[in-house]
Amino acid sequence: MSITPTDDLIDRLKDPEYAKLYGEEDAKVDFAITLTKVRKSLGLKQKQMADKLGVSQPYIAKLEGGEANPTIGRIGSLLASIDLRLVTGTAPLKPDPMPSITGVILMGAPDAFEPRYDLPVNTGTMAGTIPPWPSKSEQRGAFIGGAAR
């Protein structure tokens, strides 16, 4: 039996220190994805978003790259600048095990296999395809990306 990346992650999350670090990084990534989606939905470049929020473009890049570690208050302040507020939710830290895909042949254009965070989860299967991975918002409920108007 081979060990999948999900199995490896589940095993590593048994270590409390690893779980804390994983949780911290996961929260930063969630906010990075949310901020990027918001900026793109507004049709703004990073510099335009920075001007709107009263911060520098490099800071926006760090936020969107998951490199910055803003406080909850700072996140609230930034989002309020564009008439948004933070909506939080929780989900289990440990991911569900992935089903085996042994013998599946991937077909299609290379960009067809990039993550699609804004598409609904495909519950059906088609020979030769893999449905898009569900986004955090799809796993947690109806809020898209954690920000609400």
C-alpha cells in the first residue's frame, strides 16, 4: 500500500507543534486567496488595490502571497476600506483522505488541471478527467473566500 500526500499530512498533524504551524499557514493562505479574489473581482491591479487600502503595492503582494501576518484587526480595517467585512468559519484541520486514482489517464490542455477555486465541485465522474479540488469556501459553507458584503 502506498502512502498518499493526504495520508502523510494526516500523520504529521498528530504532532501538536506541526499542527499549530500548519494551522497558522493555512489561515494565511485562506486570507491570501480571499484578498486576491476580491481584488480581481473589483478589476484592480495590486497597485490600484494598495492605493484604495492606503498601503504599498509590495504589502499587497506579501498579503496575496501569504507572506504577511496581519492581525485580525488589521484585516478588518483593510476590508472595511473596500466595504467588506471578514466572515469566519471553522473546518476540521485534518483533510479527508483522497480516493485512489490509480489507472486514470489525464487528458486535456495543461491549464485544465490548475485549481479552480470559484467553480462548484463536480460530483460526477467522466473517464479521463479529475474533478476540480473544492475550495475552502465550498468545504465550509456558502461564504466565498471568507469575505462578505
